[in-house]
Amino acid sequence: MKSPISPFRITLICLFLLMASASYTQEYVRQIDSLKLAFEQAKYDSTRGRLLDDISYIYYSYHLDSSIAYAQKSGDYGRKCGDKGLVAQSYNSIGVCLVNKAALMSAMENFDRAYEIYHSIDDKRGEAKMVNNLGVIYTEIGEYAKAIEKYKLSYAINSELKLWDIASSALFNIALNEIYLKNFDLALTHANELQLLRSKYPNAIHPAPLYADIFQHNNMLDSARFYAELAVNDHVARGETYLTISSRVILAEIQLKLGDIETAGKLIRYCDEQIEINNYTDSKIKLLPLKAKYLSLIGSFEEAFKAQSEYVALKDSVDKANRMNIINDLNARYETGRMENEIAEQDEQLAENKTWLTAFFLIACILTLGLAAVAIFLKKNKRLNRLLKTQNAHINIQRQKIISSITYAKKIQQSTLPKETDFLSLFKESFIYFKPKDIISGDFYAYQIIDSKTYIAAIDCTGHGVPGAFMSLIANSKLNRVVNEFQERDPGRILASMHREIQHALQQENNIDNAQDGLEMSICVIDRAINTIQFAGAGSSIMMMHNNELKEYKGAPLGIGGNMPISALSGRNLNFQTQSIPFSENDMLLMYSDGFHDQIGGADNKKLNKSKFRDFVQELYRNNLLKATEYSERFINTWRKNQPQTDDIMLIGIRL
């Protein structure tokens, strides 16, 4: 069941750092002029920096680019006078503006920088603000588990500071993200904690919307209706228009389930009108399928079809816009391929210029007999040296941009991966050997615990470096959607749904130009209750060590994506079969991309063949997996010798 409350909107409302907007542009101009005059008269850099931050605050309400520009200037004055708090605040202000411009990855970078500074000066309030902001972004991009980590840290810090209203916001968001992960029992536990907190501190956020969603999921509809009505009344009392509409949407859904079609219809018509007035797109996405269901129940089938069609089109449009915002944000940060080629060409030109200057100097020394000729040469040489220095400076700037861009891209990609330490804590022995070819990677891994079962996926996207990284963003988003939104649990069906999602995302149904783009993927579901692994693969295999015997389990020969058809209506899948594999204690599971055994090396400079790879896996099994990453690194470096790495490498080993 979809929650009636958008993660992005509810957490933005709970962001206590957001700047309030003024009523009229004239008042904005008056305030800004007054602050600029005070800036001109200020004697100290710290005062100037604070005034610029105030100007940025006002511009936020109606001109984000100006707000960013003044926040940057404020940070410059903070650095000049050594005021770290002012520098951190500038990063925070820039980040908030970027969130509202949908540049989420750039916003994340600024919030991270602000957090590091606040942490270095032991500013607990600042730290709490930043982890809360990071939680907003992780929720918006669908990384709910990471969002929960950030909100838990925010809750702990604000509780320590006894800022209970802000702590309650963090606790609300923890429960909300558990709902998005379908962890309703955990969500109920946190909602009860919030209720207890509110009984002590009346200004704490009301947990009613959480209870309404949880009880509706558990089919306790009378209780769900009670709390939905309570949520509506609370939001009306607080003057929260958006949240009032959100709560009324879920109340309408509950009324439909209870069979009170007339009341549901009144709520739907009211919400429909208010959504149009206020242009709440995400609320409209939640209302349209409910509206279609209501119209169908009262016999307006043509109108119901229109509402459902509008929902499909709007949902697809928003999904594509969100995906492109992230990709465009990343793409705007670096143009690595083009820049590398340009620098290589300029390096070559620089070398030619230096050679020519040397030759010219020698010839001039030999042929020039008079001071006049020497003077002419020196004048030319000075001009050429100046040109070379300019070119050198330009090249250095470009190199720094590339280094900064690639490092930033790596940080973005790492933020989408699960924490390795969290993964390793799930098993008594395990390892992850992850080595991108070009800093950023087309390989990635994911895991999630659902109903006491551990789901692990190893994905190898088309290409590596920048193209592979773009593809991995799309694939990770689609995997989250298939597992958490579609609630697919069978590995074969997960791969089939991934195939359809990737085809649709890359428009491969009718576009032969993208027919080869896609990914190879294996997914394992470890059920320790019955000592069984459910496995399915798309162009990918896994290996199991059992009683000192190594066995390879192969998936379907074709990968995900491309123009391979799979029925989008029946949901059945003839290509991606789920295999059931029993295991015993101390067996080893190995998941991998093809990058390891595709490395060139050895005496004949050939690929590492399957036989050597199997010997390597058996050696891993005989040793402690906690040291397997170091062993893998030594092994592959010895094999490659001086040969460059040819592809991204990823190995995941688990002692069961």
C-alpha cells in the first residue's frame, strides 16, 4: 500500500532549517536594500558574512540562484575571518536551494561538507540539521534504509539537546521510511514511541498519519479511519494545507474499503479541487487511482478509464523527470571523456611547442650574428613562453576539474551502495572485493532483509566509467522499485520485472539504437530457516562450495534489457528460472561479475580462464574470508603484472 504522504514533502516540512518566505516582493526588496546598506557600513568580515547570509535567506523565497550566490559570498567571508560556523551555514543554505532546484546529488555534497565542519567544531545543532537534511535526500531518491540511518542520528542528537519537537520530526520520519520499506511492525513500534513522546511534550508531531497507514495495511479499517480523521483535524488546526489534503486522500481510501462510497466520493471531489488549485503533483498521483476506483464503483467507467490513464501518464512522467534530474545533476558535474581527450591533445600540442622552441633557439644561436637578431628572438621567445604558461594554466585547471568531477562522481556512486560494514555484519565470514576500472563503476551490489530472508543482488551494467555509472543509477532505481514498490519476492520474477523496467526506461521497445544497453545480474535469497538459497540469473552465474566440492549454477544466457520480449501482462517468466539450492553450515556462496576472470595477464597475456578462476575460488574457501579482499587484490595484481585493468571487478563471498 502506498503511503498517502510523500517522503519528500513531509520531510521538507520537518526540515527546521528551511527559510520562511515573505508576503510581497516589495517587502523583499526593502529588506535586501537595508541589509546591503548595512553591509557597506560594516567594519568586520564576520559581520559582512552574516549580513550576506541574511540576504541569501530572503532571496531563497523567490530567486534561488541569487540565494546561492549570496550564500557562496557569505562562505567566502567566513573563510576569510576563520568563522567555521558561517562557512558551514553557507554550505547548508546552498544545499537547501539545490534541493528545491532538484539537484539532489549536489545538495548532498553541500550537506556533507556542512556536517564535517559542524562536527569539527562540535556544533551538535548543526550536525543534527545536516543529518536530517541528508535523510530528506535519501528518502527522495528511494534509499529508505540510508534515510533511516540519518534520521536515527538526528533523533539521538536532538534528544541529547532536549529539542523534543525536532526530535519528534526525526522519529516520525524513521517510522515513515519503515512504512516505505513495508516494515510495518517496526513502523508501529516507532509510532508508539512518538505517541509516548507527544504525551510528554505536546509540541511533538502527531503520529496519527502513521497509525492510519499502518492500520489500513493490517486491514484494521475502523482504527485506520479514526486515526485518519484525527490526522485531518490536526493538520487543519495547524493550517497545513498539503498535509490536510494528503490525510483526506487516505481517509477517502479507507472509506472506500469500508463501503462508504458516498463519503469517499465527497472527499475525492474535495481533494481533486484543492490539488488542482495548489498544483500538488505528488498528491494527484495518489488520488488518481483512487478516483478511478470510485468512478468505477458508481458506474462511470469511461471517466474511470480516463482517470486511470491520466495516473499512468503522470506517474511515468514524474518517474522519468526524477531520474533525469539525478542524471543531469551528475552529468553537469563532469564531462570526463571529452575533457580527457582535450587535455591529451593540449599535452601533445604543448610538447610540440616546446620542441619547436628548443630547435628555434639552437638555430637562432647558430645563425644570429648580431645583437639585433638576438633581441628579436628574445622578444618572440618571451611571447611564446607567456603563451605556454597560459596554456599550462588552462590545462592544470582542466585537470583539476576532471579530478574533482571524478572524485565527486565516485562519492555519489558510493552513496547509493549499501555500507560494506553493514553487509559484513550479517554473516560470520564474508567479504566484498569491489574494484572499478575507472574510479566510478558499472558494477554494483545491493542487499535487503525482508521477512527474515536476506536478498543479495550482484549487477554488472553495460560499460564502465561514466556510461556504466549512469546505467548503474538507473538499474539501482529500478531494483528498488521492483522490490519495494512492486513487492516482487521471487528472484526470477524480480529479473523479469527488471527487464521490463530497463526496456521502458531506455525506450528499447521501439528504439534499436539502445538495443544492446542493459545489465547482467544475479540475485540470491538466503533463507536460514530452511537452509536454502533461491537463485536466478540473467547472463550471470554463481558458485557454491559444498563439502570441498565447487559447483557453478548458471542463470539464463541473456541479460536484462535489449529487445528480448517478456509478457508485460501475464507476469509469467519463461527466461529467468528460479533455482532452489540447499546449503549446509560452512558452505560458501560466491557472486561475481565477469570482470575478474576477464583480466588480461599471465605468461601469454591472455584472459584468466575459468579453470584458474575455479582454483582461486577453492583457495578462498580454504582460508578465512575476512582476509579474502587482500588475497583477491594480490592474486589479480600478480596475474595482471603490468597489464592495465580491462573491466570493473566485483566479488561477493559469504560463509553460510
